[in-house]
Amino acid sequence: MLSTTAQQCPYAGDAGGAEAARTGEDGSPTLSFERNTPYVDYVGIDTLLSLQRPRTDEPAESSFIIATQVMELLFALVQERWEAARDALEADDVPGALAWLRRACNAQDVLNDSWGLLADMTPTEFNRFRDSFGEASGFQSHGYRKLEFLLGNKSAAMIRPHKGMSDVAKELTDLLERPGLYDAALRLLHRRGLPVPQDRVDRDWTRSYEASAEVEKAWLTVYADDTPGNELFLLAEALLDVAERVTRWRHRHLVAVKRTLGGRPGSGGSNGLRWLARNAEQDVFPELWSLRSTV
């Protein structure tokens, strides 16, 4: 049974509610403020809610904008956690990397579920506002491109759409020229004495990762010891957890587009469905998948 205070203020249990409770005369939350509430100022609620600017009267357009904005926020959170995991691996901190990968998977789960916000959009609803965003396309998302670069899907050409945004272009270039998450894992295996070839330890980081039979053999050595104390085995499975969620994301994207757009060209000029289908078939961290046929 909720207390009267909790019923009146659903946030009374959080940090803001605790602070307000300390300042209330009778122990209840403070209800009077001269300007914005501290909650609005801290989270930026006014700014956040002002960012939904539909260009048509179609109600589904608001759902589309909100879903896209939610995804962009989650891209940033996943990026932060993947980069932290990569940096931990480069520092030989496997427990730290495992913790960040677990947190990243939690964020990826929410990201994948966000497609549900668009699950009931019909083609007729989508077509009533589609022309309003012109050439805008998720393909132009620099937040998503950063994730692809961290996964090892590198391409200098993919920075070109962002040349007019100098800070974004610099961030993408930095990611392009650094080892990705999987590269850091392979470099760790090499330092631990596993037979990862030198051309995977120090390579041209601006090029996309390509599968290697030698790398698969190195991972097979790891999988030969699946005891709980083998942190490299735990790392392999944690990386596969990430990879599986990436595949789920791509498939959900494919299905969402198929349901609302069909086989028509995408707004950004791509061939839409076929491009997404090819992308969905591409394995992330490929040797962790291929070894399952031989382990």
C-alpha cells in the first residue's frame, strides 16, 4: 500500500524526492518553486519535449519522431559502454570489460525493444507524412555510424555525409583510425599468448574487419576450456551476446521497413529493403559464430 506522500508524488523515492523531503516542514516533498522544478532543470524536460516538431497533421508522425529520438539517445549510451569495454580490454582488464559489456547488452535490449514503438504503424499512415522529411534517412545517423565503426564495419566514405559537421566528422575519424571493440579483444588474446596472427594485432584500422581462419583457431583454443574461471571464455560469450543483439536490431529494422515501406526505395536513396537484408545477414565478430560449426 503506497503512503499518501508517495501517491501524491510518484518520484518521492528518488534522489530529488529525498532532497525535497528534507526541506519540507512536515516531512512531505516541497511543492512550491519560484521557477522550473529542479527535476525539469536537471533532466532538461522543457528542451526534450520541445524537440518533437511534426511537419504534418498525421498522428503517426509524432510516434516516428519520438521513436527515432529514443533510438539516438540509446545509440549514445551503447557507444559509451562499448568504448569503455574496448578501453578496459586494451588495459588488460577483462573483469572490467565484462561489466561494461553486460551493461551494453542491457542498453541494447532497450534499443531493440524501441522498435515496438513503430510496430503498429501502417503503410498508409507512414505515407501521409513520409514526404515531409525529404531526404532524411537513418542511414545518415552519425550515432549509428559510430556503433558500426566500433563493431569493425569501417568505411571512410561513410564520414562524407557529415563533413559539414566538423565535430561529428572528427569523432567518426577518431573511431575509424582506432581499434574497434573486437580488435581490442584479439589484441588481448595475442598478449595472453594465443595464436592471433600479427596482421590482426596491428593492422590498418580504417579498413573493415575480415574473418580469419587463424583467429577462429585462437578462439577454439579459448573454448576448449569452458570452466567458469576462464575469463577469456567469458569474454567470448559476452562478445557474442553483443553480436546477437546487433543481429536482432538489424532484423527488427528490416521487418519494420518491410512492414511500412515494402520494396520501395528508401528516403536516403538506397534500395531500402535489399540493402537492409544484406546488412542483416552480415555476422558481427564472425569467428565467434563460425567456430560453432567445429567446436
